[in-house]
Amino acid sequence: MSTASLLSNPIEYLKGVGPLRADLLKKELSLFTFNDLLHHFPHRHIDKTKVGTIASITPDMDFIQIKGVLQGIDIIGVKRSKRLVTQLKDETGTIELAWFQGITWVQKNIVEGQAYLVFGRVSFFNGKAQMVHPEIEPYVATTMAQKSLLEPVYSSTEKLKARGLNAKQIGKLTQTLFQQISDRDIPENLPKHLLENRMGRWEAYRQIHFPSSQANYKKAVDRLIFEELFIAQVRLNLIKIDRHKNSKGLLFEKVGNYFNTFYSKHLPFELTGAQKRVIKEIRQDVGKGYQMNRLLQGDVGSGKTMIALLAMLIAADNGFQSCLMAPTEILATQHYESLSALLKEMPIEIALLTGSTKIGERRRILKGLLEDDIHFVVGTHAIIEDVVQFKNLGLAVIDEQHRFGVAQRARLWKKSTIAPHVLVMTATPIPRTLAMTAFGDLDYSVMDELPPGRQPIKTVHRYETSRASVMDFVKTEIVKGRQAYYVYPLIEESEKLSFEDLMQGYEQVKSFFPEPTYKISMVHGRQSSVEKETNMHRFKTGDTQILVGTTVIEVGVNVPNASVMVIESAEKFGLSQLHQLRGRVGRGKEQSYCILLSSVKAGREAKARLKIMCTTNDGFVIAEKDLEIRGPGDIDGTRQSGALNFKLANIINDKIALEEARQAAFELCEKDPTLQSPENAVIRSFLISQKSKIGWGKIA
Ligand code: ADP
Ligand code: MG
């Protein structure tokens, strides 16, 4: 198929554009080519066949078209209020029309006593209906018959308007475009079976600009949205298939003694259904000979650490080492401690490597990793450093992924000749639709089930004015033997402010909970890691009952006896952060509470967030709401992925289309992963023309 489409022509080749206007179109609207203009869709259409009456005008009305006769044309006012006014009269009443600009031109072009068709937005001035700068044209009986039903309205800019390119004139350019191109320039790219009940591609582009009816417009939009989503999904599927086929991976053929012994003798609890499913998915992945690149999404407390351990045991069974990376030293240490406890009766060597590991110990670990005496190493970024060399790294588990960049992951891969399997675990649930689009090329598991016997956390929102009663409540919990967290926001602009906030808070907490009856730990960013560690440790062991801190404790910390989480200035936190923080409690058998303190003055959006927190504990539901409030592209843990740059589709509003597109793409790629079959030629050539970054050489 020919790819030399007219659509790649520069915009100045379009009749009526020329170099000057072309320059402006490029600068103002990023319209460089015919293709860009084709995709500059109208943001709405005006039905010009509908003519209203002046009597029917109401204040809540947006645009209206009226037919009437002009009476009295006057120029009144001076300077900035100088304007041309005239009255338009129909059978039901009169309305004032006014122009503040282009007065001379208007004056020349309208005639008193003649009939005009007027279109514009109605505004009310001193209680009187008025139209400022309406579109106006002489009314001729035949005008109506000739008019296309729905006229497109395009976005324009002040600069363009000044150069004679207003919404209407851009419409003219689009009309010219459609005169110059033909259906050969917009070939079909969906296979036949997806075209039943769906508008063809060329027709859809024509109808989205110049619809012959509302119904056809809707069909056109639906078709183009589906196409957008479908193509994106096919692309992601092909990338995934390509990776599976062409990335050489380590083969973990068997599940052996380490895994089996642990599973039958040392597993402290029955796995949840979700945990069983995920470990099975991982086992299948690593046994296929390609590199696993799996994202595990699990809500806070769903038991991801156990998944990491089981996967690492499989690696050990196949003679490979594993590493587990956490974003903070506190977390790394916690993982190390819990894994060590679980593995205490197992012949597994496990080490902890962080920035504060002492030189001697560090030397021992580096040697152990190189000589294969150490099976598992748990740590922070320290693991990525080049001096850390493995004998045979087979699996890298990355916990709480959104703190690690892609580049850092890449450094991990370089630690063995064949890239190790990678399991990324994140506790910031991402809505399904977002995951499908942003991570569609990864292997993806979800753990949407919590271990049994957990009591749902009770969450309430209180204003700061009732802090005293909140403190009293916390006291009753502490008296029962429980522990509590007090979290203060990290003020991003100023570390100093955050620090002062925290210190003030600390003093306040201390005045309610005086020593020596109560003991308080504090952790914050200015402490040395040893200090942090000591304070955390005292809280963990129950030596202190209260932990005051900033968001250092946001991720992963596991102290099952803690039953209260108080979040100060909760309006300053995002939803996923609040959810993470709340996840620090509710880890034991006792009823837990989360108290969100905010200022009375918190904004509307912030209050909406707090309300959501009070109504659900489900991280996936929260993520959906977050997406609705903030829109895509801004959600923690998502890559700035090209897959999200849709022109028409919107993953929030077009969920159903997305699901359908995904299913269709999956089936197509499953059946014909190289797109060789004749019916898929259309999509294949389309992808090639789009220069998709797919290893075509490899799959051809
Ligand atoms: P997260 O997914 O947030 O990282 P963790 O791995 O820290 O969760 O697990 C949270 C708590 O739940 C831990 O105390 C862990 O021992 C416990 N846990 C994990 N899986 C189960 C299970 N299947 N049954 C009971 N408790 C479990
Ligand atoms: Mg965790």
C-alpha cells in the first residue's frame, strides 16, 4: 500500500493558507501538516437549521439562532464603551445586538429594515437580553436549504483571529482539506470483523467534521475513539509478545526443596486466594525462558512480602540469587527482619545491604554475593551500585516501585549477562483502565484480597478545633495497650517549614501525653539513619506508644499493634498518600482507626478527598476516584506514557470502549501475533505508517 499520503503535506500547501498563515497555524495550534488539521476536531457543532424566537430566550440559554429584521443602527458611547447597537425584531419581540469591535465593517455590511439570520450567545445586561458580537448574515429563503445541518466550531486563538482565521475560517480550511484529499488518504485500518456496526474510517473523519446528523456524529466519534484505543492496545500487545519471544530469560524449570520445605513447614498462615493465584502466575512466567517483567499491584496489607519471598525461594531452587529492593532504609530493614524470621529454620543465607552497612559487613556481603554464598540480599539503592556484583542474579524484586526510576531498574539488569526476572510490587493501586493503558506491555498481576480476619479500619474526618477530643480518644486506645501514629505533612516548598511544623506537633502531642507515663518516638528526614532506626525500633518493640513523624512512615511500615493513625493537615495529602498512611494501621486483630484532621478552611476538592477516605477502605476504589478528580497522567506510579496521549478517547469516560478495544486487540494478537493474515494487512500497514516502535524486523 502506498504510504505517500497527501496527509503528510505541510500545511502551507493547502489552498488559502500560504506561508504567513502557515506560520501562525504552527505556532498557535501546532498544525504543521494536513494530518494535523484533519485531527483538529471541532469542539462542537451548531445546528443552524434550528431557529428560535426572541420570546423563548432565557438567562440559562447558551447559544441561539434567530431570524428577524434590523431596526435602528446607532453608534453610541465613547472610547472603550463605543459600540454599534441595533435591534433585531421577530414576531415575538426584540433583542439588542452590539458590536464593540469592527464597527466600521459591520456598519457597512448591515442594512436597516432587512431580514437577517443571527447566531450568538445571549447575555443579560441590566436585565435585558443582548447578543454581543453575534454572527450575522442576510436571510435568504434558500440559505436554509443549502446549509449543512451541523456547522463545526473550531478552536482558534486571538492571534489567529486577527489574521482572519477565526473558528469559521478554520472550518473553511477543513472544507478545502476534504476537497484535496480522498478516501485513499484515510484508508481503513480496522479488520472487517470489527467494522460491523461501526462507521468506516474515511466516513468517520468526514462526519466528525461535517456531520449529516447528530446520530452520525456520534457514530463517527465512537468509531474514532474505538480506533484510537484499539490501535494502542494492539501496539502494547505486540510489544509484549515481542518481548516474550525475543528477550532471552533465565529458565527456572522447577520448584524444589527450598520452596516446598518452606511452604509445607514454615508458612505461618494459609495463603489468600489472590496470593496463590499470583505465585502461580509468577511460576509460569519464570518457567518459559523469557524475562519476566511483572508488575504486582496489591492493596496495602494484601501480603506482597510473602509473594516476594516465595518467588525468591523458587529462584534459589534453580540455583539463582535474588535481591529485594526497598525505597527506604527503614523498609529494607523491616523486610530483612521479617524475611530472616520466616527463614530462620531454613538453610538460606540472607544479608542486609544499605547505605549505613558497616565497612566490614559490607565487604563480607560483597564477597558473599560474588561467590554465591548469599542467596538473598535485601537493601536500598545501595544494591544498584556498580561495586555490587552477583555470581548469578536471577530475580530482582522491587518493592513500592514508584520511588524507583526506570533508569535505576536498568542498572539492575546489567548485573548479569542475561537480565534477571523482575517483579515490581506497588501498593499504590492504579485503576484498571489506567493500568491497561499505561502498563499494557507488562505482565500484570492484581491482589485484590486481604488476608482473612482483618477488621476494616474506621476512618473519620475531624476539624482541628476538636483536636483535644481526638487526643482523648487516642489516650483510651493507648490505655488499652495499643500504639498510635501522628503524621505531619511534608511541606514541599520548604524543609524548614515542615520541620517546624513537626516540632510544634511533637510538643503538642507531648503536652497531651506527658512523660514518663507515655513515651514518644519521632522520625524525620533530618535524623541520621541510625537515629531513625533506633526510634522506629523503639516503636516497633512497644517501648514507645506514639510515633510522631512526617511521611517517612508512608510506605510499608508494619507494626500490627498500632491501632490509631492521626493525620494532621490531612487536606494537604493526596488520596493515594492518605490511603498508604492509613494502611499502617489495621494490621492486627484489633479494631483500628484513622483520624483525618483538617482545617475548617480546607478547599472543596480536599474535602471531597477526605470524604472518599471516610467512605471506603478499598485502594482500587480510591484510585478510581483519584483518577476522576485529578485526571490521568498525574497518578503516582504511572509512567509518562505515550499510551495515554489520546486525542479523543478518555480513559475515564470511555471505559466501556476501552474494555472492548482491549478484548478485541487481545484476540487479534493471540490469533495472529505477527499480523500476517490478509485481513490484518490493513492494521499492519497502518502501524508501519505510524512508525510504531515495534521490532518489526524481529516479528516479520
Ligand atoms: P503489603 O502488601 O502491604 O506489603 P505485607 O506483606 O506487609 O503487606 O503484609 C501485611 C501483613 O499481613 C503482614 O503482617 C503479613 O505477615 C500478613 N499476611 C500476609 N499474608 C497473609 C495471609 N495469607 N494470612 C494472614 N496474614 C497474612
Ligand atoms: Mg509492603
